[in-house]
Amino acid sequence: MQIPQEIFKAYDIRGIVGKTLTPEIVEAIGQALGSEATARRQTQICIGYDGRLSGPELAAALSRGIRKTGIHVINLGMVATPMVYFAAYQLGTNCGVMVTGSHNPPDYNGLKMVLAGETLSGEAIQGLRQRILDKQLFEGQGSESSYDIAADYIAKIKTDIQLKRPMKIAVDCGNGVAGAYAKKLYEAIGCEVEELFCEVDGHFPNHHPDPSVPENLADLIAALKNGDAELGLAFDGDGDRLGVVTRDGNVIYPDRQLLLFAAEVLKQNPAATIIYDVKSTRHLAPWIQARGGQPVIWKTGHSLVKAKIRETGAALAGEMSGHVFFNDNRDGQKRWYGFDDGLYAGARLLEILSQVNNASAALNSLPNSVSTPEQHIQMQEGEPHALIATLQKTATFEGANEVITIDGLRVEYADGFGLMRPSNTTPVIVLRFEADNLEALQRIQAQFRTIILKAAPAARLPF
């Protein structure tokens, strides 16, 4: 059996079902995970799967592989990814594996993995493949039990969140697995919920479950315009990312959401560290500093951000893609656990906005700039990393105040920033631009265009 190298990504495992990701391959990975867990002195692993059609079969294969090593499997069934992370804490396993294709097309699936409290990334994920190739696999006879984590999860959030007033919201789950839980969760904290596409359907018949793409929010914007809900929440396919739309149809991108979350978290967690990724708005650093916090800019990727939270003890972190990580205290008590959870982030947003009469006005008043959404330059496998590595050594950016190279090139100017970084999941260069005005944005883009085309004349730029 071939174990394709290309499915072992930077933050997770991801492949095409029946081609690069089969039950046999997932079973082998399960045995590698069970062996790695054993090596880390773990005895139990929680598993779950999202609403994709291949989920039950691949989860069964995963369980077989894990049990071959003598590890006990707690099968959570069809759940959102953050519910697996929550179960690892709640049930004391410290380990969880989620079968999910996240926001990839319907024929994809994959694995997000936590062992001994560490979200696997980079070399640890490559190490699983190496274990299989080297036959460094433990043998044993593990058992399996089932557990319904949803009741615990909703009860925990219900005790944590206190709305100051009832709210009516519209929720678009894009037929992803969040649809199985969103209404019940938000009703539990005191909301009236209008549902859009909350029937779990792995064909994704209405629109793709990826709220970071503005077109996927069109139905939610229309529902807010035509109905009486005061706010719209949207979720990705596995429920770990949040999209937000105001009553007047404005998309509040995750980096702007983080401004609101940071202000609230710093009230109870003075001088806390707050992490944001290189794609995020430059308004964050001065905003966090003005409220007594410590801003930290970091690499993109949910696994890498979680590792940075563990290293720094940050109370909050967020990514432009919509992953938000709460790790804060209230009155000295831990509120949440530092993992990315779109459903919980939605509840925290509602708690903050319930303190004001006009939720949309509060969101629209957050600092804003002229900016682009995430843009991509399509390339061949391996080319993006090579090009960015070259430009990190050779490119000079006239007029720049600072060039940040922790993840690609983020170039800061007095009136804006430009970013180019190699994606760790697909062979593209990711671009993002932000500036005080359109003229400054176009000037920064022009400089990037010249530098990129000088190094890669055949590149097809999206701007």
C-alpha cells in the first residue's frame, strides 16, 4: 500500500477520498497515531467526523487503526471539530482526532489531530508517515466506546455566556456539520435563531461552507435584509471558523472581529498577550497596546497559532481565515481552552453585542481601512516556497518601515501593508493588501507587482 506524501500537510492531513485518502490509508495513519500516543504515554483518543459523505467509513477505519495499538477509542460520532477538542479536555483524554475536509470540495476529507494536548503540525505530521514506512507501530487490542459530547458542550457554553438581552440572529451553516448544533446552542444562551442551510448534507447543495469567501455570504445578507434578525453568523464545514454579517449587509472580517474580542478580553485579563496572524489588519497592534495588551504577530495556520498560545500563555488569538482561539479568564477562572471554535466565538460575540442596543452599529464602528480579501497567485507544486525564499533574500521595498519575514514577506509602510506568503496547503502565493486610502493601496500593489514579476515573469497576478 502506498502512503502518498502529498496528503501530509503543514497543519493536518488532507486528500481526495478514494484516491489519495482511502480507508486502508486512514487505518494505517490511525495505527501510527495510536503508536505515537502510546509513545507519549496516552491511553485514550476521542474521535469524531463532520458531515461529509465519506466521514463514517473513514472514522471507522481510523478507529480500527488506533485500536490495533491497544489505545481505547471514544467515538463521538458526527460532531463539529471544536467538539472533539472540547471532549479531549472534558473527558480527560488529552487526545482527539477529527475526520474532516474543513472547507475543501466535497470529494476531500482529512484529519486534524491533537495528541497529549499538542495540535500536530509540520514535522510531527510528517513523522506519522515515517512511522508507517519504518513499521514503528505498536501492537495491542484496544476497545471502543461511544459518548454524546453535545450535551456537555452546550451546557458548558450556557454556563459561561451571559447575554444582557435576548437577541434574534440568522445562522448559515452551508449544510456543514455546525448545522446540527448551532440552533440548539444559541437558543440555550437566549437567542431566537433563524436557520439557513442547517440540514447537514455532504453534497453542499446551496453554497460552499466557507465564510471567508464573500459570495458564500450572499444568502445570509439577503436573509438579514428581508427578515428581522439583527446579526448573521456563518460557519465553515467543520465549525471551527466564524463569519459575521451586520444587519445592513457588511461583512465583518475576522481580523476586525478580533478588535472587539481583544477589547473585551483585556478588561478581565490586563496586560494579556494577544496573537494575530500575518494576514491580519495593522489596526490590531496599536488597538491592543492602547488597551494595555501585548500584541504578537505570528505565522498563519491553526496548529502554529495553538503552539504559540502554549508558548506565550496568550489569552486570545485570531487568524484572518476565521479561526478564533479564546484562552482567557474571568474572575480568575478559565473560560475556554485555547482552541479554535467558531460556535463558541459566535457565542462570545453575542455576549459582547448584547450589551448594546444596536449590534450592527457597534461592529460598523470598529476601525477599518481600504483592503483586499485574500488573493492568490497559482503556481506549480514547490514554486511558491522557492520564490518567497528568494525574495526574502533579494527584494528591496523602497519606502518600507519594516519587513516582517516570520511567514513570507509582510511589508509595513507608514500608510499600509502588503503581504505575500506561500500557502502551506495548496501551491499558491497568498497576497493581501491594506492601506489608509485607495491611492496608497495601489502604490503598494504596484511595488509588489514589479518585484514579483522581476523574479517570476510568467506569474499571473490577481491585481
